[in-house]
Amino acid sequence: MNAYLKDVYMPAFNDEFSVKPAMEAKAFVQWFGGSLDDILCEQYERTVNKDNTVSFEGGSLQIPSDEYRNHYVKTRIRAHRYIDGSLALFHGPRKLAEFPPVQKEKVSKPELPFPGLKAMK
């Protein structure tokens, strides 16, 4: 049965239903838009607290005042977490603040109660 599909049916199907393209150009175009890092990152919406901070994963991120606004209290903003772990806060297209990645302490493996005993995987 598989030989019939491969040798008879598929070639007949392709001959009947395949269509030549109208243009011989490539379908792929080069990316010329914005930063892919801002698109391919985790994005979270947050509301700014009364002290001009945003709560994020148990921490608090301070938003500095800028030339447009003194504060962003009760404003909806976007937090972007990038692949390297750094964070950025956005209000619309404008970047309000950047934060470096947080370095987490490495947890060492606990020692086995008996030194001659090997850990099971």
C-alpha cells in the first residue's frame, strides 16, 4: 500500500494540483523593523504604585522621573525581561528604565551523609 502511494498516487496528485508561481522571486524578505530583542522577550503589564515603583517577582523597580512626566503613578506600563535576564520598563514606545540581570547565588550540592556512597541519578 505504501509503495502505491509513493510511486503512483503522489506523482499523479502533484501533476494535477501543483501550480507554477506567478513570479520566480523569493518569498522571504530581509527584516528591517525594530529590535527583535524587544519582540522576542517576556512581556508583562504592571500598574505603577503610589511611590513610582513597579512590583516584579517579589522585588520593586523604581521608575526615574524624565522630561515628559514627573511620575507614572497608576499608569499601566510594560516590563520586558530579555534573554540575558535584564529588565526594561516601557510606557508605550518609550523606554523608562533599564535594570541589569540579577545574579542568583549558586546553590551547592549537599554533601552525602556517607562519603563512600555515590549519588543516585
